[in-house]
Amino acid sequence: MAMLAVSVAANGQISNETLPNPDNEPAPVHPVPSQRQLLWQETEFYAFFHFGMNTFTNAEWGDGSEAESRFAPTKVPNPRQWLEAVKAAGMKGGIAVVKHHDGFCLWPTATTTHSIVNAGNQNGRDTNIPRDFSEAARELGMKYGFYVSPWDLNSGYWGDGTSNYVNKVFLPQCLELAKYGSDQFEMWFDGATGGDHAGYYGGNKGTRTISDASTYYDIPNLRDTVHAIAPNCVIWGVGDEARWIGNEAGWAGETNWSMGYGESGNEHNWKWRAGESDAKATNKGWFWHSGESPKSASELFKIYLETVGRNATLILNFPPDQSGELPQADVTVLQQLGTMLQQRLGTDLIPGATVTASATRTASAARNYDAGNLTDGDKDTYWATNDGEHSATINVEWAEPQTLHYVMLMEYIKLGQRIRKFSVETSLDGSSWTKCATTTTTVGYKRIIPLNNSTSTYSGLQARYLRITIEDSRSCPTLHTLSVY
Ligand code: FUL
């Protein structure tokens, strides 16, 4: 077995070369994710915590003129309580806002006096969200990261036509934050760039804007600076290592490529840029507001299916209140969501089934691509077909009829996202089949298909047989996991 590669000789001559491929591994279909992006994707479901000056001023966007003394929590904020609450829902981590557009910093930064150092009470002055959030995450075995707003309505430098803001404020702030832990998984950079929202801007009140965020924030330099300290930290948004899914309503496209932009991505885009969906779990805003309430567990479960179940990650926002804790109603709904996820997606029926495939890639002595790899619980073994075979059927059979709700598929994305179209069918007798009507185009990192075609109602169907037909793929398909619930 051989693989074609291109080699460049010392004299600059390019020639074709044949590399050994003893295990007959499929060639990657580019682009492929970096190791950092792969680890990031595995976080799947994590929390967003919007807390800061706006929590005390009843705002969603401040203007940067807020007196530091207005930040006066009734207790020292307790990020451990936030993370424990979301862990109960099955979340694997969280991202805390440590500076929003108003510029108020929730840590003692050397870059500005507009921070907790000058807060209105001792609880405020004792606040250090990056320190306490990262410590709690490590203790709880969770991933963590920070949202630091590039747009800064407090700073007189922001958008002043020079590089002062980036050199004196923003880059040093990112550096300070990176130093809170080399193990952070994502830094979240919002895309807002000024526009007609008036700001304080160091006393030069008015509106400002910038034209090209990537150039203005010196993004390649920022990425390298953060990665030198936190190598697995994906720089989200303007950092271009993961993309915004294109809405804040908690859904991704049923077709969702990890390349390109927006809700569906683009199969033909050259860059790996998987989607992250940011959604509010409460009914008033990103920040806490009096009288707010959380969505129900069923509503949140629907969001989960339409994001995590469609090849996106889900960052679900729960705002701490003025005591620096999550309100009890949020804690309760998080527990309910955790129970619901466990009940509906916690028991895989595959261990009791026989799984076969209509086509299997030729094995080597050391490695096979059998259907058994779909069900062995090992994400590094996978089923694949031979080169040139872009369609195949995976058959699942139980000894007795089962009540089925969801099918879950995971592509081996280390070799690129490949599947373009597939179908899911069920049968009681093995001869008359019912085709699932959900749009089954892409799979990607993870795809969950509701067999009743509904993400909002929960009902099962009886079947003894299930088959998944890959109908089209960019190259031979590769899948590492199949689960049925
Ligand atoms: C937006 C911001 O402008 C909102 O205030 C919020 O932080 C949200 C997550 O991103 O673009």
C-alpha cells in the first residue's frame, strides 16, 4: 500500500514521491483540524457566564463611564458554585466573561485602573474571576477559558487610529489572562467593533469604529502570544480557530461543515473552522436582570440536539446574579437537564446489537477498518471503506424489537470531514423499511438524528433492524462511533 506525496529537494525541485502506508490508512481530505482544535471540539457542551459591571447597572452593554464603585457584589463571587451547577447538566467546562465591552476588568490588571481594584466594597475588591474560575475548574476536572472583549468603551486608546490600544491594553491583558493557566481551552473574542454605540473612551465621549478587526488587533501575533503560554487554547471568533455559528438562537444547520462560516459552513472552504453556538439559557439577556427565569429543561435539551447534535459545540449562558452566584432556579434547571440528558442519551443500545457493514477497507496485519470499530468505545479506531467507495451501508440488528429514539454518528475527523449525504432507516421485520425524514447530509464530529424527526418531542419507535446508508462522501467515509438510544 502506498501514498503519493510531494517532496521538495534542497535545490528547490519539486517531485512526486511514494511514501509507505503499511496499514492502508485513508489519505486525509483537507482541511483537517489541528490537535488543539480536536481537543476543543471534544469539549462539546460548556457554559458561558456573563458577570461584571452590567450585573450591577442592569445593562447588556455599558458605555465605559460606569464608576468602579458600582461593582459591589453582596458576597465574594463564587465561580466554583457556577461550575458545579453546570457540571450537573453534563457540561465539560465553561467560559467566564472577565471584561465586557464596558472595559471593567474582573482581575487586578496592570493595564487600567478600571477594575475590581477600585470596586465599591470589599467583596468586589476580593474578586478575581480568572484566578478563582481557573482554580475551581481544575479542582472539578473541567475545562475553562475567558471572554475578554476586544472592544473597550472605557479606553481612550480604542479606535484612536494608532496601535496604542493593542500594544498597551489588549495584548497585555490577553497575556495576563493566559498566565492564569496554560491549560485553558478557549479564549472568546467578541466581534463587536463599535458602530453607533457611544462610549466614554477615556473622556472623549462619542462613537468610534474600526474597519478590519483582524489587522487592528494584530491577530496572528495575539494567537502566537497566547499559544506560547496556553498551547491548547483555541482563539475563537476574530482569532479564527473556531467560528460563530451565525445566530444566538441555539441552532446549527442540519448541514454543517466544519469549514467556512455561518450556520452550514462550506464544504469548499480551505480552512478548518468548526462552529460554536452561543445561546442564552435565560429569558432576559446575557447578563443577569431582576425577574429573569431560565428556559425549561426540555427547551434546553432541544437546543442541545440542534447544536451538539449537528456538529457544533454549545456554549450555554447562565448569568450569576449580584451575589456572584447562579440563582437557585438556574441550578435546579441544570440538574433537570442533566437528568434528561442521562435518561435520553445515557444508555446506548448498541452493546446488545450485531453491527455489520456492506463494505470494509482492506486491513493490514496490524490494523483493520471493520464495523466493530464503530462500537468498541475507542475514538481512535474507525470503520472505513476502500478508496473510491463513497457509499456503503451499516446494518444493526437486535435479537428482539427495541424502543429507539436517537442515532448518534461520529466521523473520524482527524482525516477531514467527508460525508455529504446519508440515510437512516428502521424496520421491525427486516423487509419493510421506514426512512427517517430528517435532513441527513453532513455528520462531522457528532450528529444526533431523532428517529421521530422532532427535536422538541420525545417519542420512540419500535424496531429490530436499523440501517445507515452513506450515500455520498468526499472520499471514502470514516466513522469511529455509532450509538443508538
Ligand atoms: C455579543 C456581545 O455583544 C454580547 O453582549 C454578548 O457578550 C454575546 C455573547 O456576544 O456579540
